[in-house]
Amino acid sequence: MEDLSGNVLKLAQLLEYQDGAVLSRQIIKKNSASITIFAFEQGEGLSEHTAPFEAFVYIVEGEAEITISGKKNLVKGGEMLIMPANQPHALNALKRFKMLLVMIRS
């Protein structure tokens, strides 16, 4: 993992889109938390799953449908959502989007 410390960076430029894919790049990984940027091409997504940790999602650009425990949420660029631990959730790219995911492990 490349150390990005001490550099001024544009979040949206840390990862490009790729046709038919979901890409990710880990920015920080610590025992207590991790920060990852994702790029979802339109029509791509993550199927329903659970995670044992609370997570903060910030949509950098684009538009996502994030379903938590059956409730669909439309989240657009500049908006955020908190996903509770141990709740089933899924993501779908209504338009291609980039998101910042902060996983809190403690």
C-alpha cells in the first residue's frame, strides 16, 4: 500500500472507473479503522452482506442506491450515510459513483 501521508490529494482522482467493474484502493489501514475509496461503474454493485463494524460512507460523485435492512436509500455526490454493524446491506450504482468507506473497528 502506497503511503499517501503528507500529500495534498484530490479524493476523486485517487481511483479511476473501469468498465464493468468495481475497483477499490485502500488509503489507510489500522487495527482500529480503515479508509478505502471505491469506484463503481453504472450497473455494478455489491450483493447483500453484513459487516461486524459500523461504517461511514461518503459519496464523492455519482449516485448510489444503498439498501440497509431492506430500506433503500438514494445517496448522491456530497451526501453520506452511516451503515450500522451487523445489518444486511447492499450497494447498486444507479449512475457510476465513487465512495469513501470508513470502517470503524473499535
